[in-house]
Amino acid sequence: MPRDKTHLVIAIDGPAASGKGTIALRLAERLGYLYVDTGAMYRAVAWQALQENISWEDEESLKHLAERLDIQFVRDDAEGTLRYRVLVNGDDATEFIRSPEVGRGSSIVAQHAAVRHALVAKQRKLAQAGGVVMEGRDITTVVLPDADVKFFITASLSERARRRYEQYRARGVNTDIATIEAELAERDRRDSQRSVAPLRIAEDAIVVDTTDMTVDEAVSTVVNLVRSRAISR
Ligand code: DC
């Protein structure tokens, strides 16, 4: 059955620090849609595993953990800037899941097919009714291959490193651009070469290169593309 055109399913993929998170969140806000950060779901599994002393290599236990984990995205505009909080089994895990340790754990748990299977089922359920913007690495290719509009958001490696450096600096993290660039290159390699659901550009995805765009320009570009796609369908 065709979906209601006013409740589109929008799928967004792209490499780390490409700007896809900010774009997806602001797009969802403009359209009044649900926003789903699937990277946060892999991070939530890694974080909860730490709480329960489950190894990031223990695929069987992680699978059960992923199946029973309750993950919710709650809007938070407390400081006047658009943000969301991630609740894991009802507890606010927003800050914990952003630690470098959990970041590393998330990329390990994301390699297990059984974990992916459990989270993909949750992700599809969230998108079932439409009116959703979902972002990650395999949304356009595996999770929602029938999405109404698909984007692949990218930017040059050096620009992504520069942006991540600014984010870290704003949070008081002491690092340098060369280190960040090397880490991003390594993550690109791991995300696009893993055997299960690697990062790749879907044939029908619109590629948006944000290297020379401000955040506002990138958001407007994507919003306009969604509007023109929605009208022409
Ligand atoms: O986007 P992020 O850094 O929060 O993602 C955390 C990890 O989860 C990252 O290593 C890639 C992985 N991931 C994935 O494998 N599939 C997704 N749909 C989203 C994220």
C-alpha cells in the first residue's frame, strides 16, 4: 500500500563527521518528523554492555541485550539549541554514549550480525508509520531500502577532521587535527570494509557534498530536495 505523501520516510547515510546528524535533526524539526540516530543505538548497546559486564565480543549475549534494550529519543531544547536526549531503559545516557570508550565499543558491537539484526528490527518498527528521518551507515541500503527519499551526505576528509576538531575544542577536549584525521580515515575504512552492511552509496541516493557549505546551506539544500521529491512523486 502506498504511504501517505505527507508522512515520508527519509533515509540518510554518510561517513563520520560529514554533517549528516545535524542535517537529519534539523530536517526532522522542519518537517515535524521523528528523528532517529541509529549510531546512538549501537552506542547504547555498547554502553549497557559495560554496565552489565558483557564483553563487546560476546555476540550471543549482546544480541539478547539489543533485543530487550529500550532506546528512546527525546527532544531537548533547554539551552535554546536544538538537541535530543537518548534514554536507555529510561535512564538518560546522552553524555555517556558520546565518550571515546563507548565510541570504540559501538564500532565493535556494530560488527556482529546478530546485534545488527536486532537493532534493524527496532529501526524498521520506528519507521513503519512514516514521518521519520533516520540516519546511519546502512539506512538507505539495508534498513529502509524503500525509503521515499535517500541521501548520502559527505565531505572531504580534511573538512570533516576540521569540523570534528572544532566540536572537540568546544567540549574542552585536547587533541590535534592530524590525529583526528587519521582516526576518521581509520573509521571510514572500518565502516566501508566490514562484511556486514558496509557503508556504501545506494544507487538511488542523492549525494550531497557539504565540504563548501555552511550548516544552514546544507540544511536548505536537503530540505529543498525533499520538497521537490515529495511534489514530483
Ligand atoms: O554515527 P556514530 O559515530 O554515532 O556511530 C557509532 C558506530 O555505530 C559507528 O562505528 C558506526 C556504527 N553504525 C553502524 O554500523 N550502522 C549504523 N546504521 C549506524 C552506526
